Amino acid sequence: MQTWKDYQEKNKDRFLEELLELLRIPSISAKTENKQDLIKCAEAVKQRLLDAGADKVELYSTDGHPVVVGEKMIDSSKPTVLVYGHYDVQPPEPLELWHSGPFEPVIKDGKIFARGSCDDKGQFYMHIKAFETMMQTNTMQTNVKFIIEGEEEVGSPNLGKFVANNKDLLKADVILISDTAMISLENPSIDIGVRGLSYIEVEVTGPNRDLHSGVYGGAVANPITILAKMIAACHDENNHVTIPGFYDDVAIATDEERKLMSAAPYDEEEYKKDLGVKELWGEKGFTTNERTGIRPTIELNGIWGGYQGEGAKTVLPSKATAKISARLIPNQSSKKITEILLNYFRSIAPVGVTVNAFEHHGGEPYMTPIDSKAYQAAAKAMETTFGKKPIPVRGGGSIPICALFEKELGIKVVFLGFGLDSDNLHSPNEKFDLANFYKGIETIPYFHKYFAEMK
């Protein structure tokens, strides 16, 4: 009988080429000009699921981009695993910083460089190939369903409605997601939680037109200056957020949890070297891992205003704009924090300007209980293929749909990510190590095996 590893080794080159084909599709959900590319990518995912052995795969229309849903039901008495992923990707800009075309995947130093290679095409595709492996070796022990969406990178605005209206279609015993990272191949880890998100935009308007900065400078409030002051006021000298009410509902991590987090390998000098910074920055009283896992934050994601073309133009701009996000932790509500942020920026605006602040999207934080059968199955699967127990850690990113999945479907999410924090997610030169890609395909079948045995 052919083993999983034998089948995967025999077909690894094909697995890779199929992924590269997906990576060549510029499925950028944030840009309306890429609408047809998203449809093309959804159709490609549908075909790959059918080729892998799914009995039924459909593309479901939404008010945005289509959702791909597929399934293989082998026995109603067996548990069902619902695999979630997303085929949309972040915009690739700034293009000049890429070493190769973002949608022209390149293999270099054992890594795939392309937009979406890790987030999330490479990671959800591991599940399709793991599914194919189980089908071709006649070793399926669970029913499997897939839901692969095309709007995660813009906050999944239409997936909530789709899930709520299709509970029977998505009925399962657990949701399995690989859209997270691990520490390294040498030190495997599993995210037991992700942070929530609140994303807003703030526009400050001063005079009714751009002005000559010599004639009017010093007499009229400069919107860029005002906006910069408003943003700077969000933190105190200890980098603690100063906005009233921001920390009201924060769940404080226990000493035991902080001790568990400290067990994760961490080299601060290597961390700084990788990022090209001389010093780290963050809330006083917390380690780097704690700042990115158990503490909420506010970050400036973009800011612009005035003249930005070649050369100089002495202008006092009419407007200045910023995009601002907050990462949230358990007990914080994205809706509540969004209102706090919007009201804060509106209320602190000086009389000389007007402020228009509005929401983009948000999502709730999520935690996976480490005593659940799903987590235990994931940990055992990793231990089987890595030879050591994975470390439970908190992820700093956000997957907005997790809390909604649990609310609507009544089941838990378990994370089984194989990316690395250094994979340049959302940045130029995004990458995914081939070793991690293949390790994911090797490990995922064991999750299905152990989850079936634990039911």
C-alpha cells in the first residue's frame, strides 16, 4: 500500500507547479480592476478541488467576490473537518521594492517569492494536496469540506452573511485554518489565538484649497501638522495608548500564560537584524512577544497630504489623510473600539479644521482552547512529523471570520499554520519556504487521522 509520504514525494514537483500557476493570478481583492482575476482564481481553485477528489464544488456569488465551497463526504458517522482559506491577496505595492514580479513566482534559495505565496494561497493549497494524498492512498478518515473565500484581505465583508445563510452547507465538527505562522521548522508552534482588528480612516480638512505656504503659512492651520499631532497624542512616553476607554475590556494575561510565552525561542539581536532596526519600540513593561500577542495596539498604516510629486512645491495643503488600525485582544469588541477611535479623532480636532472619520472594516479576537480535541489533534500531528511537541503561542495578526464562524456554526477553530513571521506578509518580496510547504502537506493528513480517532 502506498504511504502518504511516498505519494507526496512522487508528486511534489507537480504540487509545486500547480501552486505557481495560482500565484500567477493577480487576485487582489482591494482593487476593482482585478475583479475578473478573482473570478479566474476562484474557478481555478474549484477545478483543483475537483481534481483532488471532491464530489461537489460550487462557486457561490456574493455582493463581492465568489466563495468556493467543496466537499467529500465519505461517511455521515465520521467527523467533518471544514477547511477555511482565502484566494485573494494584498496589493503588491510598492512595486519597485520587489526583486522579481509579484505575480511572476520565482524559486530562490529554497523559497517561493510571490504575492500570496504564504498568505494564503500556499497555505490553503497544502490542504488541497493533503486531501488529494488521502484520497489517492484510500486513507480518508474524516469528511472534508472547504470554504475558500476571495475577500479576507478586505475584511471578509460578505462572508458573514454567506455563512449565516448556509449553515447546513457548512455544517462540521471543527474548522481548520492555515493562515498563521509558526516559530520555525526547528521549533514548531501552534497559534492558540489571533488578535481582532479595527480599521478606520481619518481625513483632516483646513482651508478650502491648497494655499501658498509663504503667503498663508503661520496664519492658517496646516492639516498635515494637525493630523500628525492628533496621531502623536495616541501614545504617551511609555508607548501606552492614551485614548480613553481603549483598555477598558482588555483580558489580562495570567502569569502562567506569560511564562508559557517566554518559553518560545527568541533572539532579540536576530529579530532586529532581520528588520534592519537598531532598537525595538513598544509598550513599556512587556516583552516583544507579549506586545505582539497579548496586548492591543494602535498603528498608523498610511498617511498623505500635500504635494508629493518630483521637486518642490511650497504648498499649505487643504487636506491630510491617515489610515489607522487597532489590533485587539480577547474581551475587546471591534465595534466598541471603532466607535472609541472615531469619536476620539472627531473630538480632539481643533476649531481651525474639520475631521471626517469613518470605518473600513473590523473583526473580533479569537482564542482556541488548548484542552480541546481539535487542538490536541493538531499538536499530535505536528509532534508526529516534527519529532517534538509544538509550542502554543499567540499570533499577532487577525482573521476576522473566526469569531463569526464559531457564533454561526457553533464549532471551534484550530490553527495549523506553516508560514514564518519573516515571510514578508503584506510586504514586498513575500515568500514561502518550500520545506514549510511540503511539511504542511505531510502534517495535515495526521490531523485528520488523530481528530477522527479522538471523536
